[in-house]
Amino acid sequence: MKRSCRFIGGDTVMKLGKEKFHKSQHWSYCNKVSMLVGEDKPGIGGEPLPGQKLKPKYTVFPRGLGSDAPSWVAFDKQVLSFDAYFDEEVPDKNQELYRIRHCKIYFYLEDDTIQVVEPQVKNSGIPQGTILRRHRVPLPPPNEDQFYTIDNFNLDTDIVFYGRRYRITDCDQFTKIFLRKMGVRLNPAQNRPDDPYTKERQKLIDSMTPLRPYERFDTLRQFLEHDGHVLRFYGIWDDTETMFGDAREMVLHYFLSNDTIEVKEVIPLNSGRDATPLFLNRQKLPKYAPVGLYQPGTITDRTVLNVFGGLVGNKGRYILDNCKTGAVHQEFYKDCDLRIGSTINVWGRRILLCDCDEFTKEYYRTRYGIQDFTPIPYKAPPPVKVERIVPPYNGFGSEADSLCACLRLLPKPPQKDFKKFMEKDRQGLESNILRFLAQFITTDPIDKDRKFIISYFLSDDTIQVFEPPQRNTGVIGGKFLERGKIKKPGQEIYKSELPEYYTAVDLYVGAKVCFHDHVFLLVDADEYAFNYMEKHANEFPMANINIILNKLKVIGEPRSREIKQIFAATDPQHTTVIDYDEFRNLMLNISDGKLSEHEIMTIGRYYSVRDENEMDVTYLLAVSQELLKKNNYENFAQLFAHLAYNDRDRCGLLASDKCRTVCKSFRLPIPDDLLRALLTACEGCKDQVNYKKFVDGLNWRLHPIPAFQTILIPLQYEDEWSGQPPTLPVKKIKYLPLIEDVFGINN
């Protein structure tokens, strides 16, 4: 098969190109030089040349109006909207010869772009939507080198976009106002014509009666708006009229998404009723319960009709009755029917609504303007709590053990405070034991000189009394009182309540305690006890410096000047420092015996002058050697070799952490706290340890250290105390800061 081809000759192409070229360009001379310039090129200063008419590329707005901002800022999001239509020929259908298509023309002021959009019509059969995408549209020939501007638009005019003619009929209010401000005289608006075929089609559709007249129930909007929104009411069903009936609490939920109701019953404990999930399943609740029960299918929204009645082939034909013949009409409860104080009928059971939650209150305030939500009391008053009568203690076993036998049918041993035990049990060097030095309060000359160590265990509030042996006293020392809880004196023995025991707050220096008819006076305490009580000052008022200073201020405020003179007379050299014994005597005279011995010691410790003593390395090595002896450890050569291997610089020094790691790897039988203290004491410059001297000091075979009789470290690291004074006693007191804190500077 041959195809005919037509070619345009070269002369024809050149002729067309020259015509288009001469139309937009011309030659000119500048300094006797021929130059190619455009027709629309302006002269000097941008002014047009004589006989030249410049064509604006964009819309020109009048000067002096609006702002000086550029158009893409001044006209951002401002669009002119025109209603238009165009007709389209339909050659292949007999029912219609042409079609009228309505559309919207949008003119964007910021950049003179145009968009044409056709609204979609249901079942039109035509692809609709954006007909012309947004861009600058050129004018029809012969002015295709220019673009549409705002001057080309008016009502009741035709406009051509790429060969398609649009008829502008109307525009919106913003477009009218804008064009009038631009000086455009608007033509009167025109009615847009209807499409003849669409009009005839609509008449045919309206005249047709559907064979299946199903009703459309639009519940999607209500579901989307109120999905998850539930009104909650609290009510009561009074069933006391029936046999064995009583008032039963109910919770009513109203679902706003589909107007359904569910009811739950609040079943109290030990009520004898079975726990059911719901009292009323979620459903639409009719306002009036019908007499009797309807058969299935009686209550329906629509009635089903049998058209043929099974005459044709023993098959019936069914359709829905549009007239709802024989349908049972029912009214259901709505949200407007529910409020506090109203009674609803739940299938014969009348429930009184007594209260609601906050969301329900806010809903009725917003929707119906209801402000009164006073609840109706519906709950029965709680029964009077019967006081449990516990029989008194009979003397067998402990009080706690006897009480546990009365609380349960199967007795259990008394439970200990396990959490307190884990927190206050011994942890490393923290013993959590408060030790006090005590003596008898008696007139017996033999017992008067006896000394006792009272240990209070914070983990379980038990007390132990130990008597250290003393020479030439005639008394054998040892354990004086077994560890256990001690009851305070003066309590009834055979009673129902648990007795009151001694606690840590009852023990302080200067306190008098009675342990099983033995009266003790606490005269001193170890350093750990003082530090612990001062650290937990909120639990121990006798060690709380703020409480003591306030107490001292109340006592000495009337004679503050006299007190200052007494302190000044005690210090004739004006050193602002006095001995502790003089300070103690002054505090006893000032307070008139209102301050205890422990409170005076707390003040003295707070304002004391102490010298910072360095930890004795020799003592630490002696303790370490004793531990190594007990464990028979002699692997010092390998320990030194391993430390030397880790010394990459061969300088004889290693970091403290590195030495500790190596010692741990060799399982050195020294506690971690002691090892840390020993390495810290052996550190030299740059926090490094001379590991050769360290290993030689631990070697108990070659360099034994004799046991020390005097303990030079603070007593908080000791596990036992002999009752001797602490290693860092309070000797000097700075009284001037004390006077300033209590009485101020100007008083």
C-alpha cells in the first residue's frame, strides 16, 4: 500500500520565517553600525520612541492606588472568578446536536495566569474537571505574541482560549468590585443557558417512579460527628415493692453516634447476685413499653408486600411498601429526654436519673443551655463500721504474735518491715547502728561506776546493751541485755493494743531510759551516731541545728545583750574562740537547763574548730596486712609482675583505678572500701600510685607492721566501740558566728 506524502519546499519555509521575523524585528543603525533591534525596544530612559506604541506584557494598574509592594506580594491569593460556558458540537448522536458546558474561569492577579475548571456533573459521561491548567494564555492570532491581561475581561463578552470560544455571563462580588476600581465599565450580567439534552433527561427522570422505593437513612454524618461521644447518667431502680427487692444502682450510657442506650448494674460486693455484663444491651429504647411482646418482624421500619403471592411458578415477588401500611409507630428516647430528675422506662423498669459525669454536663450546657445539675442523693448511707474488739494480751508469746492469732482464722507470724530492713541493714562500712555510752542512775557506789554501751539497730528497731570489762571493779563484763525490742515503762501489760517501744528518737545524749527496771543515763555517743543524726536531722530534733537555734533564740532573746557580755568576758584575748567546757557551762546557764546535753553538743559540733587530719597510711596498711594474714595470702610476686606489665611507660607509677582493677583480678581479700581508701592515701602527684611501694607495704612476710593500739581513723568506720571519747573531739568553739545566727549583728 502506497502512501501519498506532501512536502513544503524550502522557499515556502523561508518566506513564512521572514514574514514572522520582519513582524517582530527590524534593523537600525548606531554609530554607523547596523544593529538588529526589536520594535518594542524603548528609547533613552524607558520612554517610547516617536510613533512607537509599547504593548504591556503584564496587567498595568493605575499609579497612586494600593501599595508599592510587588504584585506577587500585594495580590497574593487574590483571584478573579468568572462564570462562563461554551457550546460543543455532538455529531454522533441523534438525541442532541450540541452540548452546553458550564465552567469557571479564574484569573490570578499575582502573575496574570488563567485557569479554566468545569464542575463535575453526576452521570454526565464527559471527563470533567480542569480544562485549562494554570498558566499565561496568549491572545488569539494575529496577536499571539501577547498574553491576556485584566483589560481583556468583561461580562457578556466572548473570550478565546486556544481556539475555543467562552462566553462570560457573570462573576462574583469581589471581581465586580475590583474591576470597578480598575475603571472597567461592567456590562450587565446574563443568564447562562441550560443544556437542552440535560433538561430533557431530567424531566424524564422526574417522571419515572422507581419500582423499589427504598428510603435513604443518612446516619453517616451523625456517626462521624459523635463517634466515641457517650453521655453517662447515674441512676437507681427502686425494686423494694417486690419480694426480696431493694434499691439497685444503675449506670446508663447514651451513645450519640446512633441514639442507642445501654444500662449497667453496679453490683456491690457480697450482695448475693450474679455479676452480669449488662442490665440492658445496647439498643434503641422505646419510650413506652408495649403491652405484651410483638412477634418477630412486627416492629419494622418498613412493611414488606407480596406482589404476586406465589401464583407465578410458586414464587412470590416482594417489594417494600412506600406508604408504610401497617407499620407500628414507636417513639424512642433521645438525648433531650434525659436529664437529672427524670424517670425513664426500661421495658417496665423505671429508673430515676440522679447524677451525670462532667462530659454530659458540658454537652447539655452547650446543646440545650441547661445550667442546673444538682444531683439527687441516691446512695444509701454506708453502714456503721463495727469496731473490731480484740481480746487483751494473755501473756503467752509476744504481743504482736498474740494479735496475729486474733486477726485470722489461720494464724500467721507477724510481718516485719522488709523494706526498712533492706534500707537500714549493714552496707559496706555503713553499720546503721547508733551506739551510746550509758551509766546507771543509782546510789549504789558499785553500780554507779559501771559503764554500758547501748546499741540501737535501725534495721529492726532493736536494742542491745553490752558492758565492757573494767579492771578491779569486781563485775564481769559482757552482754548485759539480749538484742530485742524494749517496751517503754509505765504501760499496762494486759491490754488489746500493741505496746509502745523505744525508737531512735528516744535515744540521745542526756536522755534517761528504763530497760526492764534498769534506769540508764546516756552520757555520750560515737562519731557515727552523731553524724547519722545530723545527716537525718528531720527525724532527730535533738540534732537539728535550726530547731535548736530557734529554741535558743526564744530562751535568750530577752537578755541578748547580757549573753554577749558573758561570752566577751570568757574571751579576754578577743580570739572569738573558747574551750568546749566553758562553752558548755555557759549554755547551761543561759538555757536554765532547757537545752539537753545532746543539743549543746550539736551546737558545739556545728560551730567547732577542727583540724583536718590526713588518713594514716601506716594504719591502713596494718589493717590490710591483718586481713591478708587471716586469709593466708602470699601471692605478692605475681601481683607486682602484673602491675609492672600494665606499666607501659616503665615509670613505676600506675593510675589508682588501674591498680584497683588489677587487685580485683587477683582476688585480694581486702574490702573494696578499704582498698579505695588505701589507694587514695598512697596517691602521689598526678593521682598515680607507686605500685612497688604499695606491694611492699602489703607484703606482711617481708615488711610486717605491728598492730596499733590507738585508732586514728574516725569512728564511723568502726564496727565496735569501747566507750572511749571520739578521735576528733570538739575542743574549741567559735562563739561569734553563733551569736550572729541567734541574735543578729545589730542586737
